[in-house]
Amino acid sequence: MTNGGMDLVGSSARLVAVKIVNAAIGFVALTYFARALAVPLIGSFFLFQAADAMMVVVADFGLRSAVEKRVSEGDEPNQFFTAGVILKFVSLALVSVAIVLFRSQIDSYLRADLAFELVGVVVFHELALFLMQVLQGELRVGETAVLSLVNVAVYAATATLLLQFGLRIRALVYGLLVGYAAMFVVGFSRRTVRLRRPSMRHVRSLLGYARYNVIWAVGGHVYHWMDVALIGLLLTQQRVAVYEVAWRISLVTVMVSRSIGTTILPQVSAWEVQDAYDDINDLIPAAITSSLFFIIPSFFGVLVLSRTILSTVFGPQYASAGLVLVILMGGAVARSVDIIFDKLVHGFNRPDIGARTTVISVLVNVVLNVVLITQFGIAGAAIATTLAVAVNATLLGSYLSRLTAVRFHVSDLGWCVLSAFGMAVVVAGVTEQVRVTTLFGLGGLVALGAITYFLFVLLSSTLRRKIIRNIRSVIT
């Protein structure tokens, strides 16, 4: 819902469209894998991905965002890119050696001999993400959509093919490896920055930004993987699988928020350098409303259909995560705002703020996960993660308000909530009359909910005008 300043929807449209395709491919692949493999094997694969994510954080140490920030500023981008490449290979070498040295402990935790495969996945994963953020720094956000599409499509196709040869969990692991390698190759071919000899000034500049950003970067991965890692440690592989499936459904709903955040970061960074604060102030409420426009009805829809979605799509063994999915969807609402605030603070070149808020929210997340998982199982993990995200969003918003005006389109958001509530009442009424047990029936319910929500939304003249303007922006 744009309102002055940056053409938010027009700029984000390509990225959002490809992310929808990515989400569809990934969701179909996850559904197939969950049905093709036993629940414990899926749980081990999710633990492998958690280990990969943690190692990627260590290998990054905040460097990717530092390179994106410096490249976006336009001052000697080639030298900053080259300095980043040098530092990146050093960090990857150290992480790879550490994985090999502790391979027996890693294999024991994963319940599978996959430490050497983990090295390859971490290397290509981190290099692919590095090149993606380089493109974002070049203000070519739309082109990063191609990288994501290549990654997801190659991963899904490779893993599906290898499953036919009986490789089971290794089929998924090798799929990840090939997908990230393909993403790296495409990203490397699309960059415009070139290797040029950097000076120690460039290295120090990157490390200076990264020393705060490394803590900041940990936050997003902790929200995503710390709960999974602790469930694997404290509970069973089966509970890991059930929880992670619910988590990934909630992740699909924040893809619009991520696309908007990815789009606004380099633009805010450029505006901040130019002191164009009026444009930034106009952008903030538009970004928040656009971010929440789809997540609000998603929450109300899951509130009504959580167990139906899990059992129909993934199988009855996953229906026990119905409450977990509802809690995580509540967290997704907070997460969508957190993503926007996070990118805005990045754009203001204040990694110190991100570091402070991340330290607090990570401590909240870890402590609450340990306490609540032991008391309430996977529902406790969902509550812990949701509360930690809410804390982080609140802290970021408080700090951000000291840098610029933080406003919400309260009337628009309130109407979205009312529209979503009306949608939920309609869908709940239908489910009382019709028992849904097939994917076709579930798709019909989702379509009914979407149509009902948009019809209610269009009753607001303000939202109706913004939607029409955004559609014209995308078309033209």
C-alpha cells in the first residue's frame, strides 16, 4: 500500500512474484519429501539444515551486510567487493576445518554421518548468499529473485530425482548442495562489480561495520533455527519434523515482508546519505501496511484451519502441530514488522542498534526455549520464539523512532483486521457444514477466504484507492 516516496509495490513486484513461485515450489517439495520419508529422517534433515544455518552465521560474521551497505553507498564498490571476497574465503576455511575436527560430535547430533557433506553445503550456501547481497548493494534487488528461483528449483529437482535412487536423507542433502552451487554460479555471472586490489582501509571499514552486524545477523538465524536445535537436543527427531513443518508454513506468509524489506534497504541507505528524510518518513507507514496486508488474514485463516492444513497437506502424523502453527502465525505478524524495522535500521547505518536488540532478544529466545520446551514441548518452543520476535520488534521500533518518525496507518490496519475476522467467520461457517479431507477441498477453502477478505477490504475507500494505484504501478 504505497503512499508517497518510493514506488514500493512497483519496485517489489518482481521479487514478490518470484518469491511466490519459490514458495510454491518449496512447499510442494516439502510436502512430497514429508510423505516420501519417515518422520525421523525428515527430522534429521531439518537438524542438518539447522547446523548449516548456524555454521553460515559463523562464516559470515556480519560481513555480507557490511559489503551490501558499502557497495550501495557507491564509493569504491569494486574494492569493497574484493575485500569482502578475501575475508569470506578466510572465514569459510576456518569454519570448514572446525566442522572436520568435530565431525564425530556433529554426526552424533544429526543422527547421520553427514559432517563432510555439511562442509560443502556451508561453503556454497555462504558464497551464494554473499553474491545475492552484493547484487542488492548494486540496487539490483529484482535480479536476486532469479538466484532464489534457481536455488529452490534445482534443489527440489535434484532431491526428487535422487530419492528415486533410494538415497533417502542424502538425496535432500545433495539437493541442497547442488541448489546452492547453481545459485552461486548464476550470482557470480550477474555481478557488475569486479575484483580490484583493496587497501587495509577497505578491510577495516568492512570489519568495523561487521563487528556490530555479526551479532545482528545471528538474530534472524536464532529465531529460525535455535528452537529446532534445542528441540533436537531435548526431544526427538519426530518432534523436530512436526515443529519444523509448522514453522515453514508460517515462513511462507512473511515472504511479502521479506521482499519489501529487501527492496527498501538499499533505497533507504541511499536516501540516508542524501539526507532525504521526508522520503524515508513517507516510506515507513507504507512499508508496514504493505507488510501486514497479507499476514493478517493468514493468521486468521490458520486460526480456523491449522489442523486441517497440516493433516490434509502433510499427513495425519503432523496434525498434532495445529496449536504450534497458530502460535507461530501470531509470531509471523510480529516478524513482518520486525523485518521492516530491521531493514530500516540497516539503511540508517546503525548496526550498533541491531546488535543491542539482538543480544536481548536472543537471550530471551534461548532462555525461554529451554524453560518452555521442557514444560510444554514444541508448543513451548513456538511461544518462546514468538515472544522473542515481539521483543526484538519493540526494541527496534523504539530505537528507530529516535532516528526518524515511525508512523502506522492505523485506520487501514484496523480495517484489515476487521476484514480478516469477517473472512474467518465465513470460512469457519463453511467448515461446520463441509468436512474438508482433500487438497482440492482445502484449496477451495483458501480461495474462498482470499476472495472474502479482499471483498471486505474493498469496502474501505482508502484501501480501495491504494490497491488500484498499486495495480496500475505494477502494470505500468
